[in-house]
Amino acid sequence: MSTRRAGGPADDPAGAGDRGSATESSATESSATESSATESSATESSANESSAIKSYASDSTAAKDNTATEDKVWGWFTDRIPAEWFTAAPDIQVDREEITIVGPLAAPDKPGGTDAERAAAARGRIRRFREETRNRRMEIAREAEHRFRRKVSWGVTCAEASEMFTTLSVPVMTRLRQPERRVLDTLVDAGVARSRSDALAWCVRLTGENADAWLSRLRAALRHVEEVRDQGPASG
């Protein structure tokens, strides 16, 4: 009489082999996953570094071009703006997208009267200048935009009044970490700004107002660096 034993997983050599194969397969897949994740992380890191280098190079080139262009723009407009328009040399500002010209007008002929009357007289003079010079300003602007690939904006000052006839608003993309974003959110929550972008613009304006002297020295230093770079090494 023969005795039969019930076959089970512990008794089945083939089952043990399957489990061992499954374990090895799982380990292989895990290793492949970890390797893929490592490669992906390295690729992303390399891409970020490459993007940062390109961004730095682009910014450096743009800064150099802007500094070099500023002197050219000043000379070009000085030759074309009629001498009788302004009582002194206009303030000309240049960045990557825009050229802004703000010139001083003669104060109203009647110095007396109340502050409101003097302000009204100044606004009237600004309005008259704008209408009388419109066609010529448009001609100069079109020629400058074609030559320098930038938009041209005009403005004037008269006594205590000032007015920009045209302005250009340009979106600027940036990446901020959480502490920086919280600064913007605090300004929005406090009602200082309507949105994060508005809060960022507010911060830029505040920095410009409080660091004007420092920024002026920085721009002067950049111009000096460009002059030295253009001269090249001295031959000895």
C-alpha cells in the first residue's frame, strides 16, 4: 500500500524556483528603477546648469550691448531733436526694449497766482507741446525704432508737472523660492499690491527710489568696464 503526501509549496521544488526567479526579477527591476531615477536626476541637474549658464551668458551679452548702445542712442537723438524743444538736454534712458526721452519745457510765463493756477498753466503748456510736436516726434520714433530695435517713449517736465506721452510695459519672468514668495503674498494680503506681479513691481520701484545713487554708480562702473574691454590689453 502506497502512501501519498499532499504536495504543497514547501514541497514543490518548482515553486521554490519560481519564487527565487521572482525575487531576482523584482531586485533587477528595483535596481533598474533606481538607476533610471539617478540618470533622470542627473539629466535634470545638467539641464538646469546648462540653462543657468545660457541665461547668464545671455544677460551678460545683453548688458554689454545695452551699455554700448546707450552712447550711440544719446548721440543719435541729440542730432535729431530740435534745439528749441527743450530748455536743457533731455534725459534719455535705454534698456533692452525701450528708449525713453524726457525733456524739460520752459515754465509758464506768469509766475504769480495760486498753486492750482500754476499747475494748470504747466499742464496747458505740456498739452500744447504734445500737439505741436506730434508729427515730428513720430518721425523720429519710427526711425529710431528701425535703427535700434527698441520702442521709443516721449515725456516732458514743466515746472512741477511731468507727463509721459507713451510708455511700454514689458512682462519679466522670474523664479522665486518660498521665502521670496511669502514677501509678495504679505504685500498682497496687506493691500499694498493687487497681485504677486504688482507686488514685485512695487519692490522694484521701492529699490530704485532708495538705491538711486548706488544704481547710478553701478551703471557708471559698467560703462567703464566696457570701455576698458573695448580697448583691449595694452601692448608693452
